[in-house]
Amino acid sequence: MKLLEKSATGASYPRIGIGCGQMLYEDSDIRKSSIETVHAAMDAGVSFFDTGTFYQFGESEQVLREALKGYPRDSYYLAVKFGHPANKTIGKEGDEPPSIDVSPKAVRDSLALTLKRLNVDYIDLFEPCGLDPVYPMEETLGAMADLVKVGYVRHIGMSMINSDELRRAYCVHPISAVEYEYSIMSRDIEKSVLGTTKDLGVSIVSFANLARGLLGGTWSLEKLKEMAQGRFRKKFPDGDVSKVYNCVERLTEFAAYKGLTAAQLAVAWVLNRSDNIMCLSGSIHAGRMLDMLKCADVEFTTEDLEEIDSLIPEELRMGLFLRSDVQL
């Protein structure tokens, strides 16, 4: 498994990590499948696990605690986001995003909660899920820096901030990694922040690499029409899903030509865009996760990347989950 180059803060990660947002503790079947996925990842040399204090009412952290029991603490890497109200989950169809609280008090309270749930003494990468509407970024980062000083946090990350905000944050404390949505059809970070992260030596933790299944190559036209009425409305401003469907069909054909599935092509494309990017696999099925690991060593030629670009019109390269108040 190839590693990212070390960031300016000295942290390095595998090119693929495990996103734990779908892990449930109370559902025994999902818990079992999730634990099997974590174990398969560890066996395959993937040890980066991305969770959040607010994921599934905290159940994601409970699953990880059970799955990682018995493994030496220094054998895995925990990235934890905080800031959404603890009694809400994110990503439900039709839900408005809950307000963000990453105040200095929330920093301390969230860390105490996550250390207890995960049953660990420290978090490797701790990051606010956004910017607080009340407290300046400097106050949030100052409270996080205090946690680094006493050893409860090893590295500080950020999520979905623009270039100016990233540079401003880095002036307060070195930022190890930033989470962004990035995929063949969501390329907003290429406008500015991708270059900024490389300038500063900051790693990118990339999520939604399959655009929540859009690039998986398994949806029928009918399924796509159904999704266009929900969270994918932004992708189809004119209500026409055929353009996107045709693009995905062409990508699937090109993937087959390269000996890949459509999903593998999508992940490999992200990894080929820059050497400071890692991808999160959000699957809680071990087999699907292991299929994604095959992408880590896929290398595309310049001609391959140009061919993929030609299959996606510029107007379809828009993000699904970007902050509405910021241009990346």
C-alpha cells in the first residue's frame, strides 16, 4: 500500500482509509459487517479510520472501539470530526444541516466524549467539521492546540475550508490534513485549495469519491431519476438526468477497457490527481472495501486522464455537498 508523502507536520497516511459514517452498533448485522471490514482493512495494511462524534449518534465510535480491541494503539490511526450536535446525524434525505458548534468548550467536551467512546488515550487527527458561526477560527484552533500540547491530540485537521481560511488556520497551528469532497464529477477543489494544500504540505482526505454511488456504475436510468428528486437535485438543474447517465455509461465502458470497475476507476482517478490525496472507502462490506484497495497502485497515463476528462462535460463537474457560502 503506497503512503502519502509526509506532510509538513510529520504525519503520513495510506492512500486509502476507511470512512466509518455508516457503522451502527445497535444493529447487530451492520455491527458484525462493520467489524469484519475493520479487521479486513487492518489485515490488508489499511489502518486509517475516519469517524465523528456525531456519526450515527456516536455508534460509529462504539463499533470502532469493539473492532480495534486487542490491536496495539500505535497500529491504527484515528481521525475524528466534531462540531455537529451530538443528538443528530448527518446526511439524512431532506434534512437541513444542523448548526455547528466548534467553540472552545465544544472542543474540550467533544474530545472527552470521543476518548471515552473509543476507549483510547489520544486521537491522531482531530478536526472541526466546519467553522463556528460565533467563535473565530483562532479560538477553536487555540483550544485544539492546547490539547496537542498535553498529548490528547497528535495532529489538527480541518474540513471544507477555502484557501484563505486554510492559510489563516495554518498561521495559528500547523494543519496536517483537510477533508474535501472530490470526485470525477466534483472538482471544486482544483480551483484553488488543491494548490494551497501542496504549498503548505497539507494532506487531503477525500470523501464522496463515488459521488454517493453516482459513479459506482450500478444505477439504472430509473434509479437515477429517483435520486434526481432527492439529494442529487443540484446535479440536474434542468431535470434532465440522461446527460449524467450517458457520462456514467461511458466511464463504465472506459473502466472495463482498463480492467477496472466503474467504482475502481473513480477512486483511482482521485489518487492519480495529486500525491497528497488519500481516499476514504465508506463501505461497511469487507469485499467491497478490498476491491477499493486495488486502486491504490493503479497509474493512469496523461492520455488516460485526458480521455476521462473528455467524458465529463464541464457543466457536470459540480460538487454535491460543498458549503454554499464559500468558493473553493
